[in-house]
Amino acid sequence: MLLQIGGTMRQLLGLVLCTLVTQPAFAEITGRFSFERLEPDVWRAKYCFDEPVDAVRFERPIEGMRQSHWRTLLPEFELIHSPDGSAHIQHRDGVVFKCTGVEIDSYTEVPVKNYMAFSKFSDGGMSVYMGYYTGTVFKDDEWQGYTVSATYRGMEGERIITRDPGALDHQFVYFGRQKVVETPEAITVVDPAMPELARRGIEHSLPKAGRLLAEVFNYTPSEPYQVFMAAGELASRDGSHTKGGTLKNQILFTLKGRRIVEQAVSTSDFYPTLAAHELLHLWQREVWHEQLGNDAPWMHEGAADALAFELMYRTGVATRDQYETQWQKAESQCADFIRETSVARAPGEGKFKVVYRCGALVNRLVVEALSPESPGDGIFRFWQAMAAWDEKTIRQTPSVSLFKMTMEKLGFDTQQIIALGRFTGEQHADGQASIDSFRKILKSRGAVQAPGTGLPAP
């Protein structure tokens, strides 16, 4: 009996040891995060963890901002900056701590290939990108992730609008008193400095565009889109500068420069079309599982432009003349661009306009052959066919290959598909002649007509 008990104890001890060995090396680190607007341009971010840590690292790099606009809340801490633009905070004596934080001044400079840290509204509101406050903590000789609950506090009378008000995440957070326009499809906050015509165009066109996308692609987002348009620095410089950014279910536009108002009035469809372009990126992320265009930007940028032109025309935001002008500009500008570079090479050279203009034009040329009597219908037909691929195919297939597979599915032959690769992959001494040649090849053999979209005429 004693031997049997001893054997049982040894078995139990073995199970305990096995459990200890197979458990994760580190339990999840939890805590709380708060972000508060103290003054119009002064903010406080505070972290409190449920167990001591050695350091907190802010991992998303941004050039110069943390060095010039961040400081520690308490003098016994120091902020250490890395060459790549990231940073971490630690105690000057090297001791562990549970709580720390930074005080921040609003940084409204436009970063290169990154999100606006702060975007001012003319009435005092502000949009803040929270991705710069995410990162890891150093504990037990290793950088580890953490999960914190979050609270956001504005100044007196301010409302907070964000996707997830209880989380520290890559999201925009709006602080302000601006009137909000809310529909089942979108929540929009448009700066009062924007001309009324542009403002109405954005507030009314995005819900219409969302409904049409749902109808065409049988996709409805799980929650309304949040759209912020900040124009608090229109007098900050000459000319015009528009910075757009998309995150999950959110779009932010930051407008700077004196010509913005003039542009918004003279070209009434410009900002609604730009908003629709960004809306389409949100749709792409969901439908394409964030895969579309990773291998070739002309895929997602060109498609977003092409579909945005069609959405604005279909919903009545753009007139027939404005619609035709958009396509004429796409073709003429692409002809100029490809004399200097190729569509495929342009992003690496920093020539991003090429992928927008030429990417949209590629869509147009293909659907002119697919649906010669109504290229607009052809745009929707082609992308309905693109959306019909199963998730496994989308995830495993480079997007340009998927585009070509869709062409083949719709009846384009090998020579026409090769011509697409040649057009996007090469620089052309005569851009317009190259476009004309590509158009002729696509139309040389009739593609199989895709089923109609069933959409109403513009």
C-alpha cells in the first residue's frame, strides 16, 4: 500500500513538473493606460502595470517627434531615443516600477509614410493617432507585449470619438466639440473651415457610397465608418497639402494650405472622391484580408481611384463632365509618367502618383474591352469577379497574379495578359503610344461578357 501511494505521489509530481515546463515562459502583463488633454496643445499619457517592469518601449518609429515634443512626467525617469525613431522610458537608477508616463506637446508636422500624430481642427478640436503610444515592456530580461484597459479624457465640454474607447490600439481619437453627422453607414466630423459645398459632398456622399458598395459586393461593415476631416491649419502655408490615412473602420484627412478652400469650391467632387478612395481602402482590407496590393501598389491604389470615380458618378456627386475629366486626367498623366519610369518601379523611386493614375487607367483599359458600351459597369463587373475568389486563393496569390487570373476567367487570352505585364513593367519612350497599343491589344479579341451588375444607371 505504501509503495502504491509512493508511486502515485511520483506520478503527481511528474505531472506538476510537466505542467510547469509546458506553461508559457511569461504570463500576460496587464495594466491601465490613460490619455488626457490637459491644455489645447498639452497631453498626458500614463501607464500603470499590475506588476513591476524595467522599461516601457514605444515601438512605432517617427522621425524627430519624441525628441522634440515628449518629456517624462517625473524627473526620476528618462526617455531614451533609438536611431530608428522608436524610444523607451526607464528609471534613471535602473530600478523596476509599475507606473510611468510622458507629457506631450501637439506635433502637427506631416511625417513621411506615416500617420499624422496630431491633426488640428479650426474650432480647437484635435485628432490623435494612438499607434505612437503602443509597444512593449522589458521584464525578466525580455521585451514582452502587454494588454491594458484605456481611458481617454478631453477638456471640459469635449466629446471623445474613436473606434474602441476602452483600448490602447492603432486608432484615431477625436477630441472636440464639433457637430457630428451620424448615419447607419458613417460617423463624420468635418472641419467647419471646409466650404459648405465640400462639406455637404463628403457628409452625404460617403453613406451613399457605402450603401452602393454593400449592394455591389454583398459586404456590409460590422460598424459605421468614422471619418474625420481636419482643416485647422489652412493658413499655415501656401499651396495645398492633403494627407489621408486609414485604419480599421476609420479615415482621417488632414488639410493644410491656403489653396484648399479654393480647390474645394472650384472642383466640388475632389474631396468627396478622395473620401470615397479612402473608404474603398477600408473595404479592401476587409474583403481582401489586408492582402490586396502588398506586392504592387498600383493594384489597391489604382482600383481605389477607379472605383471612386465610378461611385461618385453613380451617386450623383460628380457630373458627367467631372467624371470624364477624371478619366482624361488619369490617361494623360499616366502617359507623362511612364516616359520617366515604369508603373512597377515607381513606388521604389518615391513617385507614388504613378500608381494612382496608371493603376486606375489599367482598370479602365481592361473594362473597356470587357464592357465597351458601358466601361463603368465593367469596373464593377471586374471587381465583383475579383471578390468572388475564395479566401485561401486571395491569401496565397500575389494580387497582380490574381488580377491576371480574373482577366483569364473573364475571357482575356494569354497575349492580352502578357501585354498587361509589359505595360506595367516597362518604361515607355512614348507614353500615349504605349497606352494606345495596350488598348488595341485588349480590344483585339473580344473578352467573354461578364453578367450585368444590375445597378441603376448614373
